[in-house]
Amino acid sequence: MDLSLNLNGFGGRSRGRNKLATLYRLVDLFHWSQAIYNHISLRLPGEGKHEILINPFGLLYREITASSLVKITTDGRIIDPGSTPLGINQAGYILHTAIHEAFPEIKCVLHVHTSIGAAVASMECGLLPITQGMLS
């Protein structure tokens, strides 16, 4: 499966919706999501455009489809609410738009909660530098 984010050309925005929905399903398959409190966003192509796709708040990753994704501008205007009446998570929107605005070369932003990450975050000592790879 080609998951590259070259979205230029005919149907680029539709292709972007499909690839982003596929990414949501893959993240769910790998158990990197935590209920409804994660987000993945995709910057849409276009000169001078500041539009992203993001998940509607309230759907599990395995429930997200290309048509349910919400198209929103980085200044908060919802262009296409998708196929649900759910809206978006404001915290996710703020985080993702800040990254997309600060780093225009970034096309896709993932905010996930892995069980391993949650376990380390729960430890009082946090992440310990106990291997060579962790020291660099």
C-alpha cells in the first residue's frame, strides 16, 4: 500500500482523504490510539491554502472514514463538517494547527497514545537512560 503523501494532481484532495482515513485505521490496528483522545491531521495541497483534515471528535479510529473527516482552516473556519454532526476536539485543533502553521513543510501530524508510552509516563522515574541508544 502506498502511503506517501504526494497529493498533487487530479483528485489530490480526495486521495488525501482516503490516505488519511487509511492511516487512522492503521494506527488503530497497531493499538496506538486511546479511545477518542488522539488526532491525526493532514495539510491539504494548494498555493496559499491553510486547510487541514482532522478527525471528528467522538469517533474511534476504526470508525473514521474518508467522508467523516472534517476540513477546517487553520484560523478555525469549518469548510466541510464531514458526514457526522460531531465537530472537532478543540485541544487537538489547537495543537495541530500550531504545528502546521509553524512548519509548512510538514504534511501530516500524528498525536497518538501508545500503551508503552503511557506506561513510561506513569513511572515516577520516567524514561531512564539505561541503553546506549537512549544516551545519544
